[in-house]
Amino acid sequence: MKKRWLIIILVLTVVVMSYGQERRAQRVQATPFPVEWIQPDGDTLVIRIFGDERGSYRTTVDGYVVAENSHGKLCYARKNCRGQYCATCRQAHNASKRTKCEIRYIEKRIERKFIPDDEEMISGEPKDEE
């Protein structure tokens, strides 16, 4: 009889402790600072990461959504029919390195999540709200 009670108490303790662990788990937010990404060809791209471990997306500093393709390149991204961002065939570049053709492409086809202030573009940090 004592063994039976001991097993029941042990099982209940494990269940209660595991439930408590789930409730305490909190989301970890992505870094608010720009991150430098090195492309496979050696080119660098400054990006921002938004979201947490359950869902996130990346953008260029000027707000265009990017995603990693199967070759490890960050490319401009578009939403598919399921609402997920998928990499296009166009490799992403910093605004200063974009060609006219690339600028036309992203203005027509790529979602822009936000339009940063000039001050934010220069410093790479979000402007403090007053």
C-alpha cells in the first residue's frame, strides 16, 4: 500500500512540476539592434530581426523583408499562399549597393514592413519616442 501511494505522489509531483515549467516559459525577443549578415559570396548585409523564438522575420535596415534561400543567401522575400515568407531569386543588398534594376524590382514586388526615419537609417538604431 505504501508503494502505491509513493508512486502516485511521485507521478503527481512530476505532472505538477512539468506544468509549472511550461507556464514559466517566456518568449525571448529578437535583438533590437541591426545585425551584420555575411553572404556566401562575401558581401555583407545589415539586417534587423523581428519577433521571438515562435515566429520571426528579417528585414533590410530600410524595411524590405528578406529570407534565407537553400544556398544560405539572404534574398528579398514574398509571401506564399500560406502567408509564409519565401526567398525570391534576387539576393538582397544594402541600400547603397543596389542597382537601378534591383530598386525597381523591390519597389514593385517586395513588401516593406516599415519606412525608417533618415536618422534611423544613418545610425541603424531605432529613434527614441518622446
